[in-house]
Amino acid sequence: MLALPSCLRTALILLLLLPLNGCIRLLLKPGRDFEKYTPPPAPDYAQASSWAALPTRRDSADAVPRHSTLRDGQATAAVDVFFVHPTTYYSPRHWNGDVRKKWLNKYTDRTTIKQQASVFNATGRIYAPRYRQATLFSFLDKEPNGQKALELAYSDVRAAFQYYLAHYNQGRPFIIASHSQGTDHATRLLHEFFDKATPLRGQLVAAYLIGFQVKPNEFLAIKPCPDSLATDCYIAYNTSDAGHESTMFQPSIAVNPLTWTLDSTLAPASLNRGAVSIRFKHVHPHFTDAQIHHGQLWVHAPRFKGFPHFPPSGKKKLRYSRHIADYALFYMNIRENVKARVRAWQRQHK
């Protein structure tokens, strides 16, 4: 979940300032059970319009921060990136978003595709499917509706990945990357397609499973990356303000994006190669430190407008979360690590 349009942001702030039990049902919960809705039609991944990003056209994944010297390198990239975007649909009108809605696609593209998927464009060709994402309330629902909405969303992500393999991949190495709801789906992809010895597993450079729960021992065979050059592994973390315990996304594994290790040593801000705010204007070096604490990634990030917390909620598990800025706080470290990890994979597969 990223920066919201003003109308949605105001509604969410009002929502979270009120007691959660009643107002969520009024403002976010769809009015009918999942089974009583006719879901929107499934995307046709043979159509370019069913992709938020493709390396063969101009789109938001090509962006680089203004006032920086960064360049989009997809034209000559040696690997692919399959990116699954987070929740950008908050409406109570349906349980799943409709990929035909121009307003929803425009919002997705100018937020998460621009602010997150672009981190990979120096090294990878980016493929980001549109999918019938579950609405935000699905993660709060105690009834089966939310899970059914997530299952429908995953069916699209799975179909998009299979289309990518059949029509775009051509045997190239690739990275799987995601955030929030996207990481829920990407984690399922790893379970289904990679958590065993297969030829496809040999093409996986690494997975960046950021901003959601990835449990310790989540996978049978795939392990968290122990250092900056490990491959055939995954990176996961959830950021929050230092000093505040949180149960959100716990228990979970955390890899420190300043050191790319699993230990709890404080990594100083001097190791931060640059944060990029959601305004996407500047690279801010040495912006924050990072330290793993009980599966969380604690940060001492300044209160800067372009790196928001969740809206005020009265709920401690949200008040100190930096979920919205999981990628933004470590934009340059991720960008440079992808390059290093790809080079390491190439050396191993000469």
C-alpha cells in the first residue's frame, strides 16, 4: 500500500481514527458476500493492456528519480524481473478490483510501479501483471470472503507467471519481486513452482519478498539470503520505527537491506546508499539506519513527508509501521544489490 489519492487518504484516516469494529464494516467492507458478486473478467495476458509493465514499451517501470543520474537499463538487461504489485484497490464496491478500470490502473502505475518496480530497471527487464487484486478489507475479514478474494487474485498472478514463462522468458534467469499483497501471492508462487528441485529453480536468481509475513522456515528448500551475493534464496523484511514492538506480519523473517545479513547488529545510516521518497524527486543518502529485532526491521528514519507512516489509527501495530516506505527507505541499496546478486548468479552459471 502506497500514497493514497486525497479522497481515499481522508477516508482511511477517518476510518482508522474511529473504533475498528464498526467503521471498517461501514467504509471498507463490501456489502455482499463474495459468492453474491459476479467477479470481473480474468485478464488476458496475451494483451499488453493486461500488464502494468513490459520491457518492450514505455511505462512507469522505466522511471528513475528526478535530479538523479540513474538510468533505465532494461534494453540491455541480462535478467528478467516478475513484479507483483501491492494493494492499490480499497473500494467496498467489490471484493476484487477490475483490471479494465482506467482510474485504478493509473493509480497503480503512478504509485507502486513507479516507486517500487522501477528499483529493478537498472538490471532487469520488468514484467508486472495487472490482476484482480483483493480489496484492502480482505486482509481484515474474519469470514471466508476475504480469503476467496485473495484466492481469485492469486489465480491471476499464477496465470500471468505461466504466460510469462511460456511467451516471454525464453530461458533467461529471473527475479521475483513484490510488496504487501503482492508478496502474499509471490510467496505462493515460490511454494508452488520453486520449493523443490526443478529446472525452473535453476533460473531463479533470488526473490525480494518485501512487506508481508514470510515465516521462519516458510519454505522446505528455499532459504533466506545470508549475504549480499547469495542466490537461489529470498529477501524479506517489514520496517517500523525503532523501539516499538509490533505484531503485524509476525512471526516473520528479516534480512537487513543495509548489510544483507540476518544478524541483529545495528547497520549505521552511513551504509544507506540512498532513499527515494514517494515524490520520486531526489536520492537521499544516509537517510536511515536499520536493525533486525524479533523479525522486524527497526529504523530511525526522520519524520519526512515523503516517507509516511500508516495514517494515525490509535493502533500501535500500525502507528509505527513504515510499511508504505519499505522500498523507498532503501531504494538505492536494493538497486545496487540486484546488480551484485545478478553478477554472482552469472559467475556461478558460466
